[in-house]
Amino acid sequence: MTKVICFANNKGGSGKSTTCASIAYAFSQEGKKVLLIDGDMQLNLTLSYFSEDKALEIASGDRNLYNAIKEQKPLTDYIYQTEYDGVDIVPSSTLMSSVEFELFSKWQREFILRKMLKPVIDSKVYDYVLIDAPPTLGCWVMNILCASDRILLPVEASPWGLFGLANMFEFIGQVQELSPNLELLGVAVTKVDARKNYFKQTMETLKATEGIKVFDSVIHLDSTVEWAQDNSKPVGSYKKTSRSAVEYKALAKEILESY
Ligand SMILES: Nc1ncnc2c1ncn2[C@@H]1O[C@H](COP(=O)(O)OP(=O)(O)OP(=O)(O)O)[C@@H](O)[C@H]1O
Ligand SMILES: [Mg+2]
């Protein structure tokens, strides 16, 4: 059975795209077949696997997520292979900036993505579908959550990183009324600065919050992440011995054990 996990948090820059791209690669290294869906007009997930030229060419063409939504077509027709055996991707488009407008006039507008994804799930080709959400809480992110079985919340180890979580939990609660099978998979703490002890407080606060699982594997700040992104590669492929690559591998194993 194909499992669908989205990476969501309305706090910008919390590590959603980096975590989604890195976990996909780590899953593929564990023998899993993964389909990535880039749900953000910033194209960050697409850029983690494709060069800027290729990402922009796809984004302005007629085979990307925006076209699929506009036409309400099965996502099976919008899948691209990456250079890695176990990782395919539905790339995004900068036109996703008007996705809320596209959805507005559609029937059952919270479930458009779920319907488009169904043929992918029915094909049983993939073990996991991983969806990167933008830092918003509108109808499109509701679509992403309604199409998912589990949510992984990347949280930056900072006071404002924690502050935004209350909104996110409230939003998840609202979506669960529409999609009762949706569950929070867990919180992954990212961008930990080893020089600061605020991280300890972040972990204590999160672990004291009832009803949420906090993954033990945390991701430290590591400049290799940026070099990998500059080279359009997931960090595990760019430098597998780097701190972040090793940490993402551990986080991926923890996720596989729990779901
Ligand atoms: N472990 C890390 N070490 C160093 N830099 C990191 C790390 N993780 C993420 N970053 C950097 O932090 C920034 C935000 O990360 P990312 O884009 O993954 O977050 P996001 O939640 O997807 O952002 P947005 O809300 O804009 O979609 C990026 O510039 C990325 O390169
Ligand atoms: Mg992002």
C-alpha cells in the first residue's frame, strides 16, 4: 500500500523542502520507491533534484503540478524520473501562486489533489508519496493535508519556530473533520545550532506537549545542505558523510519504523 506523507508547517523556512528532499533520497537508499510532489511555487523541492534551467523549463511548460490542477488530470501523467532510481517527482510551477484562485470555483475543492493522486496510489508503484507544502494555511494546503495519511512537521529550533505551532495544530484539527484518517506522524526538529542551548528548551517544550511524537533524530545546521541545494542534489547524494546526511538517514529510519 502506498503511504502518503506531507511535510507541512505554516512557519516559513522551517526546513520542509530540505527535509522532504532528504528523506526521499534516504528512503530510496533503504530500497523504497518514492514519488515526490512539489506543492510550492518556490520550486524548492524540484530544485533539489533538477537544475535551475530544467526546473524553470518544466515550470513554464505544460506538464507540471499547476497544469494538472487546472485540468484536474491524474498525476500519473505528470511524473518525471530523477537521476536516482527510487525517486520520481511531480514538479511545481511558479503559476502555483494562483492555485487558490484555481481551486475556488471547483466542486469539492478540498479534495482535488486527493482525486488526482488516486490513480498513482491505485497503480501500487510507489511505497511512499512525499508532498512538500508551502508556508500557508489556505485551501491548497488543505488539499495537501486531505490527500495525505500522515503529516510530518519540521520545526526550527527557535522561539518563533515554536510559536507558530499552535496555529498549525488548530488547522490540522479542522482538516481532520474533513479527513478523519489524517494523523500527525511527528515533529522533526531542524536547523539546530550547536552553539546555542535554546535547542534543549525547544526539545523540552515539544516533548511536554501532549499528543505529539517528537523524533529523536534532530537535524543540525550544516553548510553542506546549502552546497547540495546549489548543486541540485539531495544532501545524502551530495556528501553522504556530512552531518546532515547522516542525521537525515537516521531520521528516515525512525520514520520507517513508525510508519
Ligand atoms: N540543516 C540545515 N543546515 C543549514 N541550512 C539549512 C538546513 N536546513 C535548511 N536550511 C536552509 O534554510 C532555509 C529554509 O529551509 P527550507 O527551504 O527547507 O524550509 P521550508 O520550510 O521549506 O521554507 P518555506 O517555508 O519557504 O517553504 C533554506 O535556505 C535552506 O537551505
Ligand atoms: Mg519549502
